[in-house]
Amino acid sequence: MSPKPKKGGTKPTKQKQRRRDKQAIAHDLPTAERSSDNVSTSMLMEEAKALTVTQAKVLVSAAEALTPSFANVGPSTAATPCRRTPPVEHTAAMSIFPSAQNFKIDSFNVHSFEDSRKEGWKTLLENVASNAFHDSNARFDAPKCDEDTRVEVTKELTDWIRDREAPQRLLCMTGAAGAGKSALQQTIAEQCSDSNTLGSAFFFSAGDPTRNNLSRIVPTIACQLGLHNPALRDAIGKAIEDNPLIFRKRLGTQMDTLIVAPFQRVSASGGLDSSTFPHAILIDGLDECSGEDNQDELLSTIKCCLLDNDLPFRIFIASRPEWAIRTALDSDPEGYLYEVTYHIKLSDMYDATSDIRRYLWTRLRGIGSRSRDRRAQSPLWPTKEDIEKLVVAASGQFIYAATVVKYVSERRGSPVDRLRAIINWTPEGGQQTRPLELLDTLYRNILSNAKELYEAVDTNRGRDFLSLVRAHQINSGFRMGRIRDTTHNFDEILGLEEGGHEVLFSDLHSLILVYQHPLEGQTKVAYKMFFYHRSFSEFLDSKFRAQHLFVSEARVRQYVVESCLQKLLQPEDFWEDRSFHTVMSALRRYSDNQITYVDDLRLIDFTRNNGWGRIDERFSTHVERGCVAPKMYSLARFICDAIQRLKDDLHEHELADIVQSYFDKWKEKYGFTVEEEEEEEAEEEEDPIPSLSSF
């Protein structure tokens, strides 16, 4: 007969109480405050209903483990029947506490690795520049090579990418602005994508704030690499979960954390096969990344993180030859990328003339066939003569041809009339059309950026960047007296330090080339300037095209003449025979034998500071009587104009008398007069273009 229960219910046995006290508490709901009280299995099961499937499975496994197994416990005085929780589907590592008993856990949270990976990957996506993808909708109708064009260079690029065993794993392609670098990158990206060898692509753009800096390039590359392999994607996501501030770290830390370490870890564990993993990393337009230091940081980071580690990637970078990449690839002094880089100088190694001709024929004929203008539909349009004029104007640069095609293809107009407008266009013709506006915008951007960078250097303050560039351009074209000074000599004339043109053109290498030219009959070489784009030289000549960047020829004459006068006032260490002749020759040619190009104050200052006396000292010391170079006679008019201006216009009679006294002395001693000057000028016009060493 069973004993009667006591009032107030049955008192639990000490064994049951002790077992309940030792039950663990598991929870994963951050919205609820948990106490250290015991939680029953049924409560844990209720919590599981509110969680995701993965969280629920983990939590149920925890609850199952916490349910006491009476088979493993001594006999109960309560004679409670032994019941087991119904079986639950398990996966590997799902049961957190198998066969757990007699323990207690306070404030235990169950987190899923999968959730961590997902959150990390989600954070990565928030820091990706999707506009930089090769197939981004932001780059709709991106330029690429037409079929049967750039065949040789495309083959060289694809062969290099396919050769995984080649020792140089970095290829840098540099070339002039508009040489077709981006079109080649796009073409290679599409080919690599089709062959499943494209690991990632990043196209910089100066006008897009999401891809004109370094803040998103590593996340963007990491994202594209992770999409090729689930294990790598998980590893990248976990790395971000472990270091959520990684996107605020320096570039090298980001690349090590998000690319190098995950790839090495997954590869070592067998999660990916590095020999078949898509290995091509393409970066286009490095020069469009803002800041030279940022460009240099990216290059050095690629070397330290990707090249110096044993990774399978082959990296292809295209850029204008601006400072960062130029110095890194230099052979003398040797840059840090010189030995490890396969360097293609696109504008120097490949002549694109035939490709441009083929491109223009194909594109213009296609435009004509779709036009409603019957003239354009004719098989005689465009003419061979038209094409050849365009090819010459392109100067081997694809951007000119692309600009022509874009302008001619405008729907609101006849392609025949628009092509004729380009061929016949001159700034003096009074036309209001701007057929080369796309090209001119490129030139203005490059020139404005170079001006800003040059004038930001403290030692360059006070120098007129645009006048210096324009003066070098005019000098290179034999425009003044059919003589072209060497670049080195012209630096001296302009008052620049030795090698000053290198600093001046430092950010114009995509438009201008300075090259060595051997002097006839001499072991020395001269440095000359060459314009990649014929149209850029024409741009500098045209106020209509250059707009606020235009510098007139008269202003250049004044700049050079005043630089010569300033040079003549320098201390004696300047006055070597060669330097004196160079400066006096430039003064004669750029002044056009007139004082017109000298500012009033400059003329007064030169006279008061004994400038004419210095010239006299030079004559007296180094020139024998009657042996002054014939071309010096042409300065007679310049001197006479100076005397007249000081006396009649400026009313500086004392200064005029000083100049007059020197003129009388030279007339008597060296015998040059204004009348003789015209005879010498006539002789000069019949002379052939003099050599660079000619005075």
C-alpha cells in the first residue's frame, strides 16, 4: 500500500536536487536576459524554434547532451521511468557535449562557423568596387580591340599569362595616353574569363570615387578570387570576422589578411588546387589612381605580398608611364621591379599604324552601311585619301581614331559631313564644332594635373609651368630661326637646373618623349623632345582647343627673352663660351631683333644692374677685334630699340645714354651696324637648318 503524500507536495530527494543543480544552461538569444537558474530541456527546444535551421540543430544537440541518461545514474528513489529524447538527425561535429554528465556551464553561447563566414563575406561585399569589374554595367561598351587588330601584342600577352612556369610573374605594359592600353586589358580580361583563367580584374577610373583610390582594390580582388572556390570564400569571410577592422588597415596588411593567408591556408589543406586555380590578376589604369604615393604603395605591396610569396598568380598591370611605375621599372638607377617584371613599352615596341588604318576602314564603312545618307552608303566612302589623312593625324595612337569614329557615328547628322568636318577642321576656320573634344578633354586633364603637381613643389614656385612646356614645344619644332636647341641647352636658357626638363615633363610622359640623339661627328649625345601625339602639339597651338591652358607664342617669346636677360645678370661662373653663345643666340631669335617682348621694368632692371656692361666684358675678354659672329649683328636693332624705348617711352634718359655708349663702342670695335644686319638676315634665310652645335 502506497504511503500517503504529505501536505505541500512531495519533497524532492537530495539526489534529484543535486542533479538539477548540475544541469547546464545553454542559450543563444541575445534579446533575453538569462539568470543562472536551471533551464529545462523543453525550454531549450522552444528556443530552437526561433533560430535558423543551423542554429536550431546545434542548440538541440546541446539540449540532448544536457538531458541526463538514467541508465548511467544510480537507482532513483523516485522510481521515475527512464525516458530518452527522440533521436535527432546529426552531422559531423554537431553534438557539442556527447555523453555529458555532472557538469555546469554558465552563460554559454553557441555560434555557427557558417554564420561567421557569412557575416564576414557580407562585410567584404560592402567594401567592393563593383564598377571596377571587367564586365560591370558601369563600364558598358568598354573599349576593346577589334577583330584582326593588335594581334601581335594580344598574342604576346596571352602567351605570357598561360605560361605558369615563366619566372617573371608581373607584366607591366606602359604606353602613351590613348595608345590602346585599356582596350587591350579589356580584350585580355574577356579572353581569360572565357578560358576560366581570370582570377580578378580591377579597372581604375579617375572620375569614379569608388575606383580612383586604394580603399577598395584589395577587397575587390579578394572577392573575385573567393567566388572561384567555396573553401577560399569561407576562409576570407572568417578572416574578416576575426578582424572586422581590416578595411582600415594599411594596404599590405589587407592583402596579407584577405588574399595571401587565406589562399595559402586553403591550398595547404587541400581545399583548392593552385595549379588549376584561375591565376590571372589584371589591373588597368594605375595612373588613374589618385596620388603618386598611392600608386607606388600598390606596386610595392604587390611585390612584397604576391610576388615574394609562393603564389600562382600572374599579374598584368597597364599604365601610362608616369612617375610611380616609371621609377619602379627603371634600369638606371635600377628600380625595385626591374628584375622581376616583364615590361612591354607599347608605344615604342608596336607600331599601330596598320591596325589604326584597318580599324578606321572597318568602323567607318560600318557606319556608312547603317546610315540613311546615300553618300555614306557608297562603296567609295570614305576615300583612301581621307583614311590616310586620319592615319597620319593619329600618330600611332588609337584614341585619335576612336575619337573620330565616335564623332562620325553620332546619329543626328550625316557621317559624310561629320567626317569632312574633322578632316577640314582648323581653329582659325571659324567653326563652332568641336570634333576632337573627347581628345582635348584628355589633354586638358593630363596637362592640368601635371601643372598642379609641378607647381606644388616648393622649389618650383614662381615658375610658369605652361609657359615652360609651350616654350619647349616651340623650340622642338624649329620655329625660331630654324634652329632647335638641345633640351639640355634650352633648360639653361630658361633658367632651369640641369636636367630640369625631366622634372618638368615628369607627369607628361604619356604625351611627350625625351630621347637621346647622337650628335654628328661627336661622341656626345643630345636630348630631344618628341610628341607621341601630333594632335597634342596642335592642341597647344590652339586657343580654341586648349582654352584656359593656352599660352600664346608672343608670351613664350617674352618669357624666353626675359629669361635670357636674367641669365646674363648671373655671376661669372655662368660665363663659359658655350653658355654665353647659347643665351645670346636665343635672345636674338626669340626677340625677333626687337625690344617688344621685354617688359618695361625688366629692361630698366637689366640696364641698372649693368647687364649691358656684362655683355661688353664678355666681348672684350673672349672675342678678338672684328671676329664677332655675323649673327650677332642682328642684335643691333634690338639694342637700338632699347635705347629708343628708354629715352622716348620711359623717359629714362640716363639709362638710354648708358646703352648708347656701349652701342657706339661695339660699332667702333666690332663694326656691326643696323644696315649690315639686313644683309646677314638675308644670308641666314638661305642657309640650311644649322646643326645643334651651331651658334
